Amino acid sequence: MQFINQLKYWKQHTWLLVEGDTGTIGITEFAQSELGLIVYIDLPSIGKSFKQDEVFRSVEVIKTVSDLFMPVSNEVIAFNTQLKEEPTLVNEESFTGGWMLKIKISNAEELITLLSAEQYKEIAEN
């Protein structure tokens, strides 16, 4: 299982790549492996705003639906259109082609509440 040092992690199994005041969000390799084969992803529209730890949509696997949680407060500026046709990209490439959203971070102070790769690894392995 990969834990990438350049990423920040949220306790609800999402990752965040911070680039200035923008970020890219996806779910962790641990989360997708626990869920199983993802068959559908419901993503929010551009311009939608969310607070930290707010549910931003869901992923559907064969037998259940699981909520997705925001790691930081933001406004959605883009979403991965490929996931509508190929939701399994999240299973196959959770840190690259399986990214979900691009956001404009609205509260940079929340970044200190996120976990490092090492801290998240402890949660995922226990």
C-alpha cells in the first residue's frame, strides 16, 4: 500500500495534494481497497463550496454506497470527467488518474489538521 509523502491525508480516507491555494482530492489506496470495485462515483459540480469534514458526494461499490468527506474547506473548481465513464480508475490509479476534484482552498489554517503520510499509515495499518 502506498503512502505518498507529498500528500496530506484526512482521517476520513481522502488525500489532498496542495499546490499554493489550490488542491487535488482523491480517496486513499487504503479506502479503495477496503471498499472494493467502484462502479459509480457521484461528484459535485464546479462552484459548489464545502466545509472541512462535510460529505461532498459518494462512491458506489457492488453492495453499498460510501460517503466521501472533504479534507479542507473549499470551492470546487474542476472534477475528473473520466470517472463518469471509468470509475474503476480510482481502484487502479488512486493517486494519479483516479483523482476526483480540484479545489480552491478557502481556509489554509485547516491544513495543519491534516495528517502526514506517516500518521495516516498508522491509522490505515491498525
